[in-house]
Amino acid sequence: MNTKHLLITIALISLLYGSAQLKPGPAGTDVSIESADATYRAAILSILERKRDAIEEADLKLLSVYEARLAIHKQDGNTEKAIAMRDAANRLTNLLASKPHWGSLPRPENQWKFREHSYAIIEEKKDWHEAKRICERMGGYLAIISDNEEFTFIARQLPPKSEGFLLGATDEAREGEWRWVDGSLVQIDFRKEFDNSYGIEHYLKMNAKGSLVDTTSRRSHFLCEWND
């Protein structure tokens, strides 16, 4: 939906909203303004959210193109073009990170508990920033690993033939300085395999072997966590 169509749709909803307030009810009374207003706002929010999702989908496809071109230029030894693609990918990543999330989402049913926390693997594939927003919309956050015991517990939950999942840490603000989504430094040092391939692997993932690796913004399953 382009901007012109969006404005036309909003205008039509506004007309319907105005007429809805004057529509007589079963007993000859008017439909309440509160009810019409709630319907109007819900319709507008739905339109804007679909618009946001479409734009973000296009941004993610463009980001994948940047990353693919970066890999090609790196392999060909074209440093200048590789740097340009890396910078373009980083700018777009920062733009995606700045976008707000809309509305709330229900928590998944299949959760497991450890200490006073609950966890769930979300099998819908998203990039790191979108995964972070979805966890927050569910009332939680992209999972944080505090110590070896929690790491061992989470690693044991990997399903058979799993592709692994994203966790809530990144070093995109400052290369090599890994921080969790709550702002704290990543203190765990076990089984890390970080190499920052092509200069764009800024997100933490637990791979199929249960190791912690750095990865790009390409889509993956992810792990949400809640404080119970």
C-alpha cells in the first residue's frame, strides 16, 4: 500500500466513522461515540501496522542484498566496494533498530522454566532487531544468559536438528564490546566462536551445537525470556 492509497483508506474510514456516530441503534438511540471511536482507532492502527510491516519487509530484503554483495566483494578482494556495502548494511541495521514496536502479542504456550524465569523458542525466523521487538511485545526480552548454569540449561533445550536461535546480545554499538539488551556487559566466556566475518556479525546466537557464535542480521529462530 503506497502513501496515496493509505490516505484514501484513512479518509474512507473517517467518513464511515462520522456516519457511524449518527446511525440509530435498535431502540432508536445513537451508537455511542466511544464505541465508534474505538472502532476507528483500531482500523487506523491495523492499516498503519500493515504499512509498517511492508516497509520493514522491504528493508530486510535490501539488507540481505547488501550482505550478499559484501560477501562477493570480500571474496573478490575489492576492498573499496566491500567497505561501502558494509557501511550501507550498518546504516540500514541502525535504521531498523530505531523503529518502534506496535501493540502487544500473547506469550507462547510452550515455555520452560529455570529459576524464576520462563523461556520459549520462537520458530518464526526474524532478524535480530525484529526478534528483540517481538519478545518485548510479548512482555519479555530477547534472552540473556547470566552464568554457566543458565547456559547449560538453555543449551539442553535445543530441539533435535535445530538451527539454533538468536540471543539478546550485540556489539553493534562498539565493535568487540558485547552487551545484553539490558545494557550489561556479556561476561560469559565459554564456547564462544566469534570471528566477525566480513565485519557485520554483530549479534549473538546459540548454534545447533550449543556454542555461542556471532552472526549477521539474517533471519533465524530466537529465544524470548520472561521474569516470572
